[in-house]
Amino acid sequence: MVTVAAPLGERTASFGGLWRWGRPAGIAALILILCFLSLYPMVMLLYGSLHSTPPGIAGEFNLNGYINIATTENLVVLANTVGISLVKTVLALALAVLLAWIVARTDTPGRGVLEVLITLPFFIPPILTATAWAMLGNAQVGTINLAWRWLSGSDTTLVDVYSYGGVIWHMMQYSTPFIFLFVVDAFRAMDPSLEESSRMSGATRWQTFWRVTFALMLPVTTSAFILSFIRGIESFESAVFFGVPVGIEVITTTIYNSITQRAQPDYQSATALSFAALALMFLLLVMQSRLLRGRSFTTVTGKGYSPNITRLGRLRWVTFGLCIVFFALTVALPIGQLLLSSFFKFFGFYEADMLTLEHYRSVWENSGFWRAFGNTMLLGVVGASATMALGGIVAYVTTRTRWRGRRLIDLLAWLPWMMPGMVLGIGFLWGFAILPHGIPIYGTLWALLLAYIALGTPVAVRVTSSAYQQIANDIEECSRVHGAGWWQTLGRILIALAWPAFAVGWVLIFFGIMRELSASILLYAPGTEVLSVVMLKMWVSGKPEEVSVIGLVMLVLVLLFRWVQLKFIKKRISTL
Amino acid sequence: MLRRRALGLLAASTTLAGPARAQDDWAKVADAAKKEGKLVIYTASIGSPSLKTVTKAFEQKYGIAVELFEARASEVRERVRVEQAAGRFLGDIHHNGSTTTWLMNRDGNFQPHGPIPNIKNIVPPYEADDIRVPAEVISYALMINRNLVKPADEPKSWKDILDPRWTGKILSDDYRALGGGAVFFVVMHDTFGKEFLEKLATQKPVFSRDIQNSERRVARGEFPLYLPFSLQDTNTLKGLPIKPIVPVEGRPYVRFDLAMLKNAPRPNAARLFMNFYLEPEQQIIYANAGYNPVVKGVIEKTIEELRQLLATKALGTTVPERQDAMLEMAKQIFK
């Protein structure tokens, strides 16, 4: 490794009074905030799992929730869930790392544009891509199968999205860009001298990639892997759309059944099952921590550098082709379907007499949409900024200090990610409703904002801590030696160097807020509707075409955000 | 004799004064409602244009602002439960399916609504009690793809779906979860017995829980038959090659109810709205959207194409007390 970490005790001591007096207060404040945001709703849910009735109803404490979930049926569901999530995460990680390397470290043509296009599927509401794929890949009259039969002359079926493969494929469309967003900047923020040293020592290009480039990426790849794997376990839309019709049940569909599909909702079993899943995910985190313990991953040092670009020669057209195939399959096909459908009266019925702009007009004239759009933008901007600020501080404490209590802080920040959204939403509802009436959270925008911050914090922490781990301590020390204070060093050195990661985290959280439904539907009040609730209303009332229009509006926003973001990154890299 | 005449006159005067007094009382309710100024409705009828039209008409007529909290049935129920447990009484009216309403009534989430003049116009088999007021009715039929099913092959009876020609060709809302599929399952069980359902299982119906998408899958030709089809979706799908069919035995149905939430902060506005909802002008909005109205004199005025479907026999509905047992039976039969 190129740098040796300075003793952290030494480093922190030098920040003077702020550290001595402010540290315990700061840690306490951080723990309090995180306790309220993540532990409080979890405690409500734990109560639900141990009590025969939900809060507010007389009952008794027992373990029936946990006893009831110990069935063979649930074991099969658990195996299904883990298996599906593992396969999709491994495939998505491999694909994402390859694509990130192509975009960030090779001379593949058009990679700037490709970088934006590859990430697009992540930002489309899953229900829309599911609908698009249901039309493209159903066994009977799916466009792909019809084309296949026409071309081959056979009457066989090429693809059937109502299968394990379909569930995994649909999930991968979200996981691949998600992991890609995580790793692409880490690839870029890498001093090429490390790779050059490897090559000069006689290693082949492949050995260098595997032993140096990939090895240095371990914090970011394992973080992305775990985040994505856990999200896969909590995924609902893909399974309910493509799995349930053919008998494939996963943990979230079972929880959904317990809560919404019975005359008497069984919150005890639903929450107990969620805690069982949480225990499983916690094991994963321990494994990641052990894997990374005692290793240094510093790649950004005080020395000036520009990322090493591998010249691929003719091979660059192969990598270009690969990106185009990925783009065509995950972006052009489903989004093309959405775009086309938004101009026809009915989704999937493309006849000249059905051409219309009615869906655009209808959305434009829908006052509920505009109110929700305003609320969502406000919550998105404030929520993403606040979450990144909180996540940035938490990541700093957990990765760059040895303060007592930092592990607790890390764990608290992780908790919301390990609970399925539909269950955590209930935790927030219970938690906020029983607060004293004088605290104006329940039924206001604050309830939504706090829930969004809690839900986004794990992503913010992972994104920023991965970036922090790549920055050498000598830069921070240099700042200190030149007389900068703690906040100055944080702002002008760490955040300045890690800001591409901040920007990615901000975009991920912003669009996470735009899509979040599970907590929103339980916490909104008349007047505080958000986009996801409006989209649900449109979907349920049989207007998927209008949902497509909103999906496309979201895509335009993504393109705008990503364009601005990449423009700044380019500027930053050229000045390094 | 004199005494009897006096009593007779008194009775007559009471009869004559009754409606006048009632009208007077109702005017007082309307005045009090206007003073309350606002009405908050918790509804499981998500994104319903009909509900929006009715609430707009109410706002225009009385100048009382209506706020809607829309969520799925179980979410509305949990929200009400937790709010009431926390001493937050924010909503006035609850609008949900009859099974959820029944369960919430059992849990004590409502209060008696008091006299509502238009309740007298409700027609059987729908009936109100001191808590629940029928609002509108979702009726279920069969839906076929006209391109895939010849007129001669169209099912006429529910029993026709057991014909081997439909094996593997039926797309259906899931009977093992709350919703239209569960209503269909209960009504078929009560009408034709368990054997009918066991035979239906051998037809290998494909289950889905996304109703809107299922209807379009059939319209696109993935399946020739969908059941149970909610008649209120007929208008939304106009222009697609589908056809709703109510079999000769009749239509399964599920009622939506209105109820006044416990400690409703605006009880007069709630009563006024319940009464308004039962007026023919509001009920015809629902009927023309494909719901069965609950008051007399409306179905006759419904648009022609829907009238024929809605004027069919009401075959049966769910029984809340047996709901979980029936869901369990569905799981056993349709594994």
C-alpha cells in the first residue's frame, strides 16, 4: 500500500478543545438522533413480535410469533429468498464491476453517455418495468417470443418472465445500476501508480486487475454486495409480479400475506419473520467486517494523479458492444415500451386510432399530482441533503476515528436497511402516533422526512465510508499542520475529495425518496401526499399509462441530475 | 268517543308534523355541519374518480371542504386503530369493504351515526344498521377476450368454466388472499359446494394479484378468460377486445360501507355526507361507473350497456365470520 495510516489517537487529539469537550456531546447527540430514527421504530416492531396484539390493544407477551414462523413452508420460503437474492447479486455485481471498469478505466467510445444510460433502469418505478417485461417476455404473446417464433418458424417459447429467471432478471435491472453507481467512482478515484507498480513487477493485465484493482475495491464492492443482497431479500415487486403467479413465494410476499391478505392481520408473525431475516442479515455484516478488518484500502493520496486509462485497441468496440447490449436489454426495451405506451390509449395496444396525448394532458391537469410533486421535491431535496450530512458524519466517526461508541453508531445507522420497508413503515406509524400530541410529527411532512432520513442513512453511510476509506490520512494531517480546524478539514479535505461519492449518494437517496411507498402510504395525511402515493392511486384506478408518464418525468429528472453531476466530476478530475 | 277522536287528531297532526319536524331537525344538522367546516374521510377506495366527483359535489352544495386519506383496506384499518389507541381522533368517516368494516365495528372503532333520512331508500339485499351505511357495491362477472372466444363458446353459467376447453386458460385473482378472488371463492362454495371448487382446481387457473394488469393480459390475448371481473372496470377498458359476462346464476358482490369513526371531530358533517351519498344523484354516478347502487330508482336510469349487467341477480357475498376459514380452505384446494 502506498500510505501508512497515522495513529488515530494522535490525529484526533490534535483537534484541540473541540475534540476534548465536543466529542462526548457530539457522540451522545449522534446516538440520540440515530436511536430516534432507527431504534425507536424497531423497538415498536420488536414489541409487536413479542406481543399477541399490536400496540394499543390489550394482550399478552409471548413467543407465538417466532414459534409460528418455524415451519417447513417458511424454511422453503427462506431458502427461495436467499437463493434468488444471492444469484441476482452475484450476477449483478459481476456485470456492474465489468461495466464500471469499462466506463471509468478504458477508452471505450461514448463512455460518458453510456455511464448515464446504464444507470437509468434504477430510477424507474419497478412496477413499470415489470409491466413492460410482462408484455415483452410472457410465454404466450410476449413480443420477444412472437419475434422468435416468426424468425425461427418454431412454436417454442424462448423466454418466460413468470419464472425464477424472470424474478432474478427483473431484480438485476435494479441491482446492476445500483452497484455500478457505487463502484464507478471508486474505480475513477484510484491512483494508477499502484497498478503501474504491479505491471512493472511482472504481473499480467488480468493479474493486476484481480490482485490490485479489484482488491483495492473490496470495501466498496463488499458494501455494494451486502446492500444489494439485503435489498434483494427485502425485494417485493419482482416476486409478487413474476413469482407468485407460478408459486414462487419469498419472505416479503409471506409478510405481505400476513399483514394484508387475511381478515385479521397477523402483525406478530410478520414482525417476527422480519426479525428472523434481520438476524440473517446481521451475520452478513459481521462477515464483511471480518473480511475487511486490518486491511488498508487507501487509493487517494496527497500526490497528484489522473486515473489510468487502459487502451483497449480494437477490443474497445467489443466493450462498447457489451454496454450497448446491456443498454438495449435493460433500458431501450422496457423504457421504449413505456415511452411508446404513453402515447397510446392503452398500454401495449399500438393502433393508429388509439394514438393520444390524453395521458400527458391528464397528468398535467391533475392538481393532486402537482401538489404531490411539490411535496416530493421538497422532501427529496431536504431529505437527501440531511441524510447525506448525517451519513457523512456517521461514516467519518466509524471509519476515521477510534471513538468509543462508534460501533454502536454504525449498527444504529444500519438497522433500517435490514427491515423490509413494508414492516418498517408500520414501525414508524406506531412510533410517531404514540408520541405526545405536542410534538408535531404525526400527520405532518416531518413524519415523512424523518422516515426518509432513517431509510436513506444506511446508503449514505456506505457510500461515504467507502470513499473515506480510500483517502489517505496524510492529506488530513497536512490540513491540520497548516492550521485548519476540524470542520474546515472535514469540509475542505474529506468532503471535497469524497464529494463524487456524496453526489452519487445524494442522487440515490433523492430518487429513493421519490419511489418510497411502504412508509409513505402509512404516514402521509391529506395535503402531504407524495408522488409514490399518487402513482399508486393511478395504478389501482386502472391508469398505468399515466403512471408511465410520471415514470418518464422522473427519468428526465434523472438525466438532468446525472448530467450535472458528471459534468462536475469531469471538471474535478481534470483539476486533480 | 271524544277521547278517541282527540287521540286520532293528535296522531294525524303528529304524522303531518313528523316530516316537517324531521326536515327542521335535518336543517339543523346541515347548519351544524357547515359550522364544522370540514370533513375527513378515510377510504380504501383508492383513486376512485366517482368518490372524487361525489365529494366535489358535496363541497359545492354545502361549502364544506372534504379531505381524503386513501390507502389499502388493511392500511386504513391499522391507521384508524393506532390513531384511536393514541388518542388521536382525526377522521370523521370510514369508507371500506364490508369485511373490514365488520371487523373494525367488532373492535369498537365506530360510533352510531344517528338518524339519516335517506337510509329508508336502501334496497335489499343491502341494509343499514345503526353503525354501517351501505355506500356502493362491487359486482363480479367473467371477462373474456373477444378475439379468442367465439360467441358460441362464451360461458353462460359459472359451471361452464369447468369445461376442459378452459384447462390452463383461466387467469384469476388469487382465491387465497383477501380481494375479489376470495369473494368469488366463498360465493361459489356457498352456491355450488366444495366439489365445484375442487373441479375448478383441476382446471389449473393461473393466479395473479394485480387486477389491473391481469385484465390487460387477457385483453392482449395471454389468456381467453379472467375471473372474477369487477364490473366497475368495464368503462376503463372500453375500446379493448374484452367482454364482461354475468352468468345466469347471478353476480357475486361485495359491499362498501360508510361508518362514523369513534369520537369523530365533525359528526354533523359526517351525517350530512352519509345522507348526501345515498341521494340518487350521487348513486347514479357510481352506477354509471359500473358499481351497483344501493338505493331504489337508480338502476333504471343507468347507461344502457351497464344496466343489463348491473340489473342481474345478486348471487351472494362474503361472510366476515368465515373469512379466514375460507381462505384456509382455498389454500388447501389450490396448492
